[in-house]
Amino acid sequence: MTKDFQLSRRGALITAGTLAMPGLARAQGERLTVRLDFSPWGVQAAMHLAETRGWFREAGLTVDVQDGRGSGNTLQLVNAGQADVGQVQVGLIAQAREQGATVRAFAGFGRRTDLAVLVDRDSPIQRVQDFRGRSLVVFAASPWAPFIDAFLRAGGLDRSSVNVMFVDPSALWGTYTAKRADGLMSTTPSAIPVAERPRPSRSILAEDAGINFPSYGLIATEATIRARGPALRKLVETQQRAWAHLRTNPDDGVEAMLRQRPDARLDRTVTREQIRLTLEFFDTPASAGRPIGWQAEADWTAALRSLEAAGAIRAGWQASNYFTNDLIG
């Protein structure tokens, strides 16, 4: 074999390999990093179901689904470009944009306000005013934080008539289950199933106190939405498919999460109930009959009015700056 032939053959192999790489990239799918809100719980079932059923792959995506350390932390990482997409409580966008963030919600799944205060199932507390002389526990970075005073005012109360205890997130559940607080400020889908064994509870809803706050959905920076719109649209389609499936098959979501997060020691009953309750907060009157993920300007306007009334954002906002339906099919 001559030297010239060897060089020619090597060049042909390199060329063939180079030409094959785009096909390999297509086979692997366009990559997206999706950062979730927290450690595994029911609201994340659709992401894990789409992975285990191969729906991401069918859509031409390779999705790195990462656990998070809170919705606020995930929002910061997405805004900083350290994750392509965040699955968070999208109501947090308003305050973040006040501070210069460029994130928007491009899909909203939990469109109804799920913020709630847990109390004992047999507690005499029925309304906000019944918390007079009682205690509430919350953590400082909770989505509840800007609404605490507004919630109390709805019952003619303030922090002099209710003991509001701020604790580290790691101490939140221990404080409540040890009955060192009468109420736990959290969300209904995440908290009620977890409380069932240690302290059976029911919810006093924030919406009953006139508070509006959109819950879980998908966010990305405006630059990512512009640059990667087709990939994000495919991601939305997989989630619409997954959530539609979970409406009648929640156990499939449980199995997917157990498979994807075997070390999380998830309780099947708790996770199934979290999925069920999450779906209960999917629809509002303004979004009824619309596709999963579609966001109503009326709902965002109500939320922004609540945040402005609570002093969390300034006047002069425009609802359309916080969300887009352009990627909803």
C-alpha cells in the first residue's frame, strides 16, 4: 500500500465520519437541560413519564431532567443561562423581572392558585380570621412570603395578632408535625399528601383570601425562547401528552418517578395523591377548554394585581410581558 493511498484512505474515513456526525446528532436529539423546582414530588411526574415512555426521543429531543433546590433557585439558574428551561411556580417571574430578569413562562400547567395554609383536619380554624392568637410557620424564600400580610389583612389580622414563624426549609415540616405551629404555609398538592400520616390536614386556600398566583409551568429566558423555539415547542408537546395521560393514569406517573429516581425513596401513595391534586389546580374559568399549558391574560392580570397590592411589584406592569402562548399548539 503506497503512502499516497494511505493518506487518501485516511482522508476518506475522516470525511465519512464528519458527514455522519450530523446524523448522529439528530439521532441523539436536540439537547435541552430542564431544571425542576425541588427534590422529586408529584408535579414532576410528566417530565419523568415523557422520559420513560420515550416521548422526548420521539420528539427529537434529549432532555437532561435535573432536580432543583427551590423554584427561586431554579429561576435564577435559568436566568443566568445555567439551564435552558425551568419548571417552577411561574408567579415568581413578576418579582424576578422587577430585578432585571428576562425569563418568561412559555407554558402554564397549574393555572389556578395552589398556595394554602395547612391546619389539622379537625381544627376549628375555617377562615383567615380564625388564626387570631395562633401561629403560622413558613420559610423566608417561600412563594408565600410576599402575600403573608395580605392574607392576614383579609381576616382583619396582622403580625401582632398572629405569630408568623420563619424557619429554615429543612425545619419547616418538623415544626409543623411536632405541632409547634397551628398552620403551615405551603401548597395543597405538595403538602396535603405528605401530612396525611404525621398530621392529617386540610387546606385554607389563599384564593379564598383574594390572592391570585399562577402555579407550576415552564420558563426560559426571552433569548432562549427566540433561539430555541422549535425545541421548546416539542418539549411542551411532550408535557401536554404526559399530563393528558396522567389525568386517567396517575399510577403510570408514579412508576415513572420510581424508575427515574430510585434513590429518592418516594412513597407511592403520597406521590399518586400529589399528582391527583396537582391536576385539580390545572384549570381556571379563564383557561377552561384551552390546551394544557395555555395561559390566560386575565389570570396573569389578577396575579399581578395581587402582587402589586402586596407591595411585591410596582405599578405600570403589562401582563403580556410575563408569558407567551406562542409555543402552545
